[in-house]
Amino acid sequence: MTATSEAQIVSQHPYDPHFDERSKLDQEIGKLERHLHMLRVKRNALLPITILPIDILVEIFKLAVTQAEDGSVIPKRIAEISWVCRPWREVALGHPILWTDISHSLSPRWKKAYLERSKPADISIAIDYIFRRPTFLDTFVLESELPRIRHLEVYPGCLSTDELISTIPAPVLQSVKLHGVKIHNALFSGTAPHLTAVHLRGCAGFRFDTIAFPQLMELHLAGINPKPSIQAWLTGLSSLPNLQRLALKDALDSSVLSENALVSLPHVDLPNLQSISAKEYAPRSPS
């Protein structure tokens, strides 16, 4: 029981002979506690970490929120750092770059906080529909924030996000990973001038012969439907002169290609290509 609650209870008993004396002692205790708090603040201000330049402290915070194993960001870690003390909170809230990695595991409340605190910096965001249903916030994020999304991951998609991914330009987007998304004609309306990495898994509607991202350096496709023909592949690859890594899994339709057609296939020059892998799953024969 705190001194305040005890005083409230005692105040109901006016015949307590020690009420006034305890009240005076409670006031003195309060003054001492406030004085101790001020002393702790002054002492903490003399710690080595508190005299670091702010830019170095920000770099330390960046390292603190990052997983050493895969480089991913630990959800809510920067929020926990901001609760340590007032100076750290001021630094955390004053640097939007610390709030730019928005994990799919964050609750809607925390997603809103991250989105607000990260402005106007570019953000990385993952949206996951595997274990939960799509929310209005997810649609709102893509519709309103896509112009400042630097890295995007969506799996698996729903109707609202599918349409947005196909129709809204992504002017600062550098990498995208889509799982189970239906693509309508082209990604991001064909406007993503900084896009260098595309990973598509289990996606439908993607037309490789219409790809228009000449700066693309990395392309991974797996289980896409319909599968592009070899002719469509070559047409698409001819517009990717900077491609360095290409990986295909069950993403090539060669069933209609004859030997004569192989001879007439156009030559495609990929001067920067460093690695290529292709794997097709053969249909199982009946036992």
C-alpha cells in the first residue's frame, strides 16, 4: 500500500492520532524521492555513453536492432531502446531512420507508430496474410506509402493489395518479394526506376515479355503461372542488360518448342550476368 492510498484510507478515520505526523513524513519522503531522481539524472549525464556524439549513438542503435545472423531487424527493439531514459528517447524519436523497418509481426497499433515516426524517410515493410486476414491498414499502407517504400515483401496476396501492386508507381523501390500475388499486366504500372531485385514465388498473371526495368540486377522466379515461353523469356531478358543473377524454378514453358524453333531463337547479350540457375519439376508418371 502506498503512502497516498494509506492517507486516503486514514482520512476516513479522523480519530487516528498519527494521521498528521504520517502526512508530514510522506511529504518529506516525496521530496527526498524527487531529489534522488534529480541526482540520478545528473549522474547518468556523466556516463561515457551519454557524452557520445548523437550520430555515433544513432549508429549504435542501428546495430542494436539488427539480427546478427541474417541482418533482419528485431521487431520493437528500437521502441524498447526509447524506453531506457529520456536522452535515448529523444534520440530515437528524433531520427526517423531508426523506425524504417516495419515487420509483419508488428501489431496494427505499432505499425501506425512506426509509419508516423519514420516520416519522411524511405521504409522497408513486410505484409503477411498467412496467419491473419488482410486489414484496412495494409491496403492504406500500400496506397499511401508505396511512393516511399524502399523494400517490400508481401505474402500471400489478396485482391486489394494485388491491384495496388500492379497499378501504383514505386519511385524509390529497390527490391520486392511477392508470394502468391496476382499481377495485373505489369508490376507498379511499369514505373520503378530504382528497382534492382525482384523475387516472385507462386505468383499469377506475370508477363515476363513486358518487363520494363532495365536497371534490374537480380531476378528470382519460382512457380509462376502461366509459365512464360522461351521466346517470351528471351524478349524479357533482352531488356535487362544489367542483370547479374537469374534463378528459375518451375518457371519456363518449353513444351511447345520444336527443334526448328530452337535454331531461330534470337541472341541475347547479358554482359553483366554472374550466375544463372534453372530447375523444372518433371510431372510424376502414374505408378
